[in-house]
Amino acid sequence: MTERGLSAAEAAERLRELGPAQPHSSRSTASIVAGNVFTLFNLIIGVFFILILSLGLFADAIFGLIAIVNTWIGIRQELKAKEVLDRLAVLIAPRATVIRDGRELELLADEVVPGDLIRLAPGDQAVADGRVIEGRGLAVDESMLTGESDPIGKRPGDEVLSGGFVVSGSGSCEVTAVREDSYAGKIAGEAKAFRHPPSPLEREVNRVIVASTWVLLPLAVLLIGSLIVRRVDLIDAAQTATAGLITLIPEGLVLLMSVTFAVAARKLARRNTLVQQMSATESLASVDTICVDKTGTLTDGELTVVGIETAYVTDSKLAGRLLGRYAASAGDRNRTLEAIAAEFPGQAEPVLDEVVFSSEWKWAGLTLDDGGGPVSLVMGAPDLMVESGALDLAGPLAERLEAETAVGRRVIALAQTSAPLPGSGADGHPAGLEPVALVVLEENLRPGVAETLELMRAEEVDLKLISGDARATVTAVAAAVGVPADAGVIDGAELPEDPEELARAAAENTIFCRIRPDQKRALVSALSDAGRYTAMIGDGVNDVPALKRARMAVAMGSGSQVTKSVADVVLLEDEFERLPEAVAEGRRIARNIHRLGRLYLTKSIYAAALILLVSVPGFAFPFLPRHLTLAALLTIGIPSFVLALAPSDGPLYRGRLLRALGAFAVPAGLATALGSILSFFLVDVIFGGSLEDGRTAATTTLIILGLCFVLLLERGPGREHIAIQSYMLAMVAGLGALFAGILAVAPLRELFEMSMLSASQWFVAMLAAALGLVTASLMWRLPGIQSWEADEERLPIPPLEREDRPEP
């Protein structure tokens, strides 16, 4: 193979031999189906569904059909979200710059074949295994594959593993293995075993489900044991057990959480915000601290040379020629060099030695043949060169540096020396540096960034501005975007190494200057370990360590390949102003899940109370399965789909969801159970109605109370004033009318084994519902109940459950 690479014909033949690539997706169709079908609650529902069908009680088996429909809805919504997300994911899929027929082509990873010649640059992800052909300061991070935490220098002949990414330098490699034959492909099974830890809401909903399960088991034993002791016949026992235990299950809570995640992901996708982890939409609700890099995040990343200040070189054209020679000859063409090359065009020259730029040491150098001997050109941060004693800036140079950094511009120094370059940038600057020129570059703030940060502050989200630039430059940009003048500022050299002191410095300061990548990661880790739910926003390879330690990683769409690959959320159009929208969407989801949790936990509480009431004293169970299915459909099933997607004014129960839901659900559930039992007892026993009349009255009371509690879902300590939305009133009125219609239509009434109540029986049912509401209202006012929902000091978020998030 030559520098021309493969020919198009050779590549096409090898691609044909490889065959079609395996489809890549955020989540497979099979896993979506399995996740919705094979659940513990579906298993329980399935057992009772089969039992009821086997006994010929087809009307009582409606709950199984509803469960099937709900599961289908969940699968359908997630599949629709998957289609949208997969289309957008192609936009950020790993690509490679390949040389074919002597020309550079950008190809998707699946289009690369063995024998291809691939160009590598900082931020590029290795899409295949290969052998280095040539490299200039090439260093690759392969920690995901080898466990080696430090970047590995690569020389000609060395192997590059797929899945690694270029940290610094540049080069090319010849592909030796692709797809499943590559090193990463062979360990794909291990990589796929990784699962992101559950989001805060998923974790808390899981606690609710676990609590429900632990309550379900002893109550099931109690109810079934009671039926056996009382020698209830099989059909009545099956109906009672099914009605009680199925109602106890909060089966729709997980389903609707998946649906809301999927719908929110689709909504954000339409706004060019790609959610790579479905639960990330909700995780945004928990974000209380955002760490942002200045360049490429607050600014648009485009650099423009606005002037130079020459030193001892009196001819400014000579300084321009040196800048052009450096920019054209450097092996690592970052944005700074691209801007300089555009302003000072030059011809590439043979490089005798090179130190590539790194955010660790913030300088780079080349050794070129100057005719009379080698000369080393060094470009880097002037303040650090002066601070280390390597460079002396005086007079106009020092004044220009101070003036330009004060207004937020970036200043780069070009110096020269006849001394050789050190073996590594970490060894310090070369000796004998003489200043050539200061280059002044300007970068523009992203449109609306100040307004965006103000919105974030209004949402009580703390901002941390972390940058590798000089203090004056960063503080000037911070002032331009509205960061308060009294915000704490600290330099990287001042950051303590002690974890406790570092956590204190991270909490007390807002602006962090001259920060190295390892310090950025340490800051994000310190904030996370202190209980902050941190979101890190970045675009460059130097942001990767911090992104992997953040609880929420957000990448800009124009960022490097590896930055996008480790992100939970990608802002495809680099629209920073989309972030508050995403946070607001996440908080809407969380609030709606809280409302749904109140509904489903109320259902579980009244089911548990009914089981206790009929098991211990031995009362007749007041409902058939079909009655509870109808009540659940009208008071929970239909309202929950509306509530899952509607706006909400409720609080965010961070770290205390189960207690907060219990503060509403325990009074509401107990009141519902007592009201229903009372209605059944008065009609069936006291006033001599039939069993069918008693069950109809109990079902009526249950539905009235259920619809009332739907209207009261937003209530709580300090929120009694919240107005009931008109759409909620309309929905409840419609559902009440639907129930009245079922009672009025004889075939439907007979299907559900209900009767037309007399005026006195209607009065009893309404009276029992009113007593239930009064009971719930009194219980809500109990100090012990109110303390469950009290907005106590926020509980700390547990530390991260993994060291780093691996690259895909």
C-alpha cells in the first residue's frame, strides 16, 4: 500500500467480502419488547388472567386485555422514539478520514475495510485496528480497552486498537481488522454488558415498586389463607383473589415512565437535541450544577486573528512568515493553528523535531531547518511562559498582553530559540526563548448564551465556568455572559490536592482558570462526590475525562468524535440555548411521574386496606375483578396517560419520593377503602339491598373518590392554593359521564354485573364518598403525615456507581 491508499475498486471488493454490517442502535427492538413484556407484574397479571379465563369468567378477565393494550402502547412509543433517535444518531456516528486513490474521504466506521489508510487527528476515535505508518507526537487513549490510564505514544509500526481515541499529535495507520474482527469487536460482549446506572427517578420508582412487592407477598398469603380457612368456593375465591391482588400492583407506573421518557426524547429530537440514554431526559431534572468549558461551549469555537504585536523583529512580514511556516508545518492542526494558517499562509517544511500541543502543558514546538542550522519555534500561553521564566515580555508586548486579555481575547506567543526541544512538553520549555510576536485571537459568544445562563440561574442551577485560558480572558467572558462580578475565581495552580479542600474550593468558586484536563476531572468528581448532580458540557478531547466523571455528560454537535460518543445528550446544532429547554422537559417528566406515583400508590393502599378488611373480619369482598378494572380504567388508566404528558406545578421530590408519595397516597387510599366498604355495608346490609346493589354502590363511591383525588393530585403542604386546571375538570367530568353512561346502558350494566341504583342508594354512595373526602382531608392535616412531604434539607445524592463511563 502507498500514500494513495486503496483504489475505489479494491475497497468496494473488500467491502463486498465483508458483507452488510450489523445494525447499530441505541436499543434493539428485542430489548424494547422484552423490557415491556417480561416483568414481574406482567407475570402476576398473566397468572391471574389465565386462571380467570380457565374458569370461564371472561368479563372479569378484562384487566388482562387492558394490560396487553398498555404493554403494546409502551412498546409502540419506545419503537417510535427509537426510529427518531437512530436517524439522528447517524449524524454523530464515528467516522474516519480515509485515503483512497490519493484523495481524502470521510466514511462511516462500517465502510472502512482492511488495507485502508486512515488519517488520525486529536479527538478522532479509532474505528478499526491498525498499524501506525507515520506519526508526529501521536498519543492514543486506550484505557477503555487495556486499562492503561495514561495516553500511549505511538510510533511507526505500533498497533492502534479500535475504540481508542487520539489525545494529541497526528498520523496515519493501515487498517488490519474491522468490525467483529477488531480488538473492540472481540470484547463487544463485555462492553455491551455495561449499563448506565439508573437515573435518580428510576432509582426512587424502583424503591416504590420494591415496597409494593414486599407488601404484596404477605397480603397475598393472608388473603388466600383467609379464603381457604373460610372454604370459599373456587370461583368466588378466584374472583376475590384476582380483584384484590391485581389492584395492589402499580403495574402502569413503570410503563408510563418508559412512555414519558420516549415521548420526551422524541420531542427533544425535534429540537436537534439527541438523547443517547433514554432516562437522560429525566436525569436533566436533577441537574443542580452545570460545568461548562468556555471555548466551544459559551463561545462558538471559531477563532479569528485580529492582530499581532511583534517583538524584536522589526519587519512584521517576517513575523507573519514565521507564523505561516509554523502553522503549515505543524502535525497537530487545532483551531488556533487553523486560524493562524488562514491569516498567514505558508508552505509545509520538513520537521526535524516536534512537541505537540497538550492541554496539560499548553505549548507546542517545531524544529525546522533555517538554512544556517536548525531553529526551534515555540507557540504557547505567554503568561505561563513568563511565569516559568522561559520568556521575558516587556514594554509594548506586556502592555498588549494585559490589554487584550482584559477584554476577553486569547493571546498566543510565538518564540524562537536555537536550543533543541525537550523530549516532552511535560519537561518544560526549551532554553533561550526569544519573543517573536504575540498573536491576538477573538472568539464570538454563542447567540443568547447570557439569556440561557440567566434561565439556568432562575431554575436554581449553579454554574461552574472551567477553562484552560488565562484569568483575565476567562473573567472577561464570564462578565459578558452575566456571571456576577463577585463570583469566586481561582487558578489551577491554586487548587488544593486534598479532596476535602478541593471540594470546598469547587463549591465556593464559580470561575476556574488555567485548568488542566486532570484538574477539570477532579473538580467535576469533587462536586459529584459532595452530592451535586453535575452536568458537564464540552466539545473537545480535553473535556473527555471530566465528561466521563459527570453524572450527566452533554456534548456539542461540532465537538470531537469521542466527546459525542461518551455523552448522554448531544446538542446537534450547537444550540446552547436548547439546554434550559431540556432541563425544563426533564423536570416536567419528573413532576408528572410523581403525580402518577400518587395515583398508583393510592390504588395499592386502598387495595391493601380492602384485603385486610375482608381477610381478618371475614367480610365479603365488595368488588368483582371487572368492577376494579372499570374503576382503575376511569380513575387511573385514562387520567395517567393525560397526566404523563401534561404540564405540572408540583414539587420535585429528590431523595424522598416514597415518603412524599405516601403523604398523599396513605390518606387517599385509606379514605377510598373506608368509603367503599361503608357504601357497600350500608346498601347491602343496613338498607337490605342485593349483593349486586352493594357492589354497584361501592364501585360508584370508589370512582367518585378516585376522580376527586385526580383533581387533588397537586395538593400538599403549602400548595392548597393551586388552581385546578380546566383540562383536568373537563377530563374528570367526561370520565364521570362515561361511568354514568355505562350504568344507563343495560347491556353494559349487565356486563359489569351492576344494577341501577335507587335514589336512596345513590345518596348513600355519594354520602360515603363525601365522608371519604373528609377523612382524607383530616388525615392530610396530621403533622406526622405532613412531615413526610416537608421540604427538608436535600438529601445527598449517592456517589457515582462506577469509576468512569466507558466509550461505546
